[in-house]
Amino acid sequence: MELKDFDAIRPFEPEELPAVYDRLLADKQFRQVLAYLYPQVPLDIIAKKMHACRTNLDFQKAFCYDFLKQLMARASKGIDMDTDSIDTKRRYTFVSNHRDIVLDSALLDVLLVDAGFDTTCEIAIGDNLLALPWVKDLVRVNKSFIVERSLPPRQMLMASKRMADYMHYVIGEKNDNVWIAQREGRAKDSNDRTQPAILKMMAMGGEGSPVERLQQLHIVPLSISYELDPCDFLKAREMQLKRDVEGWKKSPQDDIISMRTGIMGAKGHVHYHCAPCIDEWLAQLPADTPKAELFDIVAAHIDEEIHRNYRLYPGNYVALDIIGDAGAFKAFYTDDDKAAFTAYIDSQLAKITDVPGRDDDFLREQMLTMYANPVVNQIIAR
């Protein structure tokens, strides 16, 4: 495969960037975003800095890295990543649980740089988030490739094959990393499960047996643990609307609100944890493993690694004890921790003001379940 075969989905190449910068700088909405982010900086200064970025990585380091560092200094109590199980000189496909629409992959880029990687990662992003042309341009500058959704079955099969081929191309030819969520969309209840269909898609690219094709991507299960999820109340709201309103679906505006809330809201502590690359584990699978079972087995292994490596916080244990009403995990938190977490849940619930027939008991249970499920899954994984 050649790069031109992926023109419809790939990030922009360095020689394409100057024209894309000009297109972005001419867009009224993009200029409004710049004015909000850099209120004291003239547009021509920003334009000069953008055009000085010769590569996508240059752009990430010049604009995204510092912005995210400053954001997390304001919106978190600290962020770190454990990379002890991987080699910073190698390239990997990071498969992670999915909490935040924007930040899961964006923060990984920052953490890879801080860990000593000499590159970041190419990011799989759904085209449902790219309705605005300038947003589509910006994410492709920022090393994102496009996951095409809502296609007819035949076209979806072709799109999946192209994406798989592209992921293999990134690892094998471009010598870069890849990030992809373990499932389409976020797990609203934090009960993280890898969709076998994601792995089947990956194995449509490469050469050899399905196991060999997965090995060629060097998959690393990545656990992402936010102490607080700024979108927890939005997820609970969505659950009640889905329960009560027949045919209810999120609007593009809902996605925009979730993106903004997730980026700007308080997150507490944030921890990323890389499990060992699964190449050696894959090599130990019996050669006669039925293909129909293979992807379920691999998905279960990735889940176990993600669950095992969660960082759990006092609020996670408080939530499980409230749901179970047993106090079984009292050793993992103080009375002050419990008071602070229950007050936090109350404050988040108070933000839900536009749901007809608001069901406070249901909404509270959904939010507590979001924080309790990582504990339940880790107990099973260990």
C-alpha cells in the first residue's frame, strides 16, 4: 500500500501543512477559538508560529503540548504515566479504555513526549465528531486519522479494511505509534470492555494469520484512570433520556458540550498505565485456536490487563460501598474522603436541570456505578 491509498482518512503530510494553516487562519470560527485561547496575541504572530511548524509533531509541540500542560495544571491534581513495561524506542498500538472524547489521546501524546518517546501517536477519531470543516482540518494536522462510521454494509467493510491497512502502514512504514479506543464511543458506566470487532478490523490489515497480523501492530493495553469525570452528570443525563424518551439520540451539540466539559472540568488525579505489549502472549496461544473464538480471547486478555492496571481512588471505593451498603472497603478511604465524594456527587447532580421527570435516585445510582465499576473489574482481574 502507498500513502495515496489513504488520502481520505490520513493526517496531513508536512508538505500539505502550509495550505492547511492558511485555510484554518482564514476560518472565522477558528479565529474565534484562537482569540479565546490567546486573547493578547495578534493573529499574525500566531500565523507566523504556525507556519514555522514544518511537521505535525512540530505543531503538537508548539501548540498542543503547552496548552495541555497548562490545562492540566488548572484542571487536575497531577497526571503521570507508568511506562515500565514498554520500550520507549519501539512503536506500539495503544488500545485503551475511553473516558474523555478529546483528552484520552491528547494527554497520551503529552505523556509519551515526557516519557522519552521521540514521537507521539496517530489518533483514531470518529467522523461523527468532525462536522465542522475547520475541526476536521485541525485534527488531521494533529496526527489524527478518520474512522468512517454510519456507512452502508459494503462501504463499511471497505472502510474497515482501509483503516486496518493504514494502522499497519503507520506502525510498519511511518514508524509511528497509534492510539485507538477499545470500543466505539465511551463506556458510559465505566464498565470497560474491548469490542472484538475492533480487533477483527485490525486483523484485516497486515499479512499472515490473524495472530501474526495482530502481532504486527504491537498492541499495548493502556489503562486510563481519572479520579473525577467532569462528564459524569452528562452521561447520567443521557442514560435517563435513553430510558425515558423512545428513540432519543445525542445531537452534534451534545458532543460539543461533552468535549468542552471534559476538557475544562475538574479531573482530580489522572494516571495512565501501560501493560506489557501482548506480542509474546499472542505467540503462546494454541495454533488450533478457532478463528471464531480468537478475537473474544484476545479482547478478554486486553480487558484483564486494563482492569488490573487501573489506579483506584477513594471515591471509587466510596461509590461501591454506597451501592452495596456494606462498608466492605472502608479501609480504602476516610470519613473526610466519603464526605467530599458524596458532596461532589450532589454538586454534579445539581447540574442536571433539563431532563423531564428528573429521576434523582436513578441519576445518582448511575453516577455511583460509574465510579464503582473499576473497583469491581479490578477485583475480578486480580
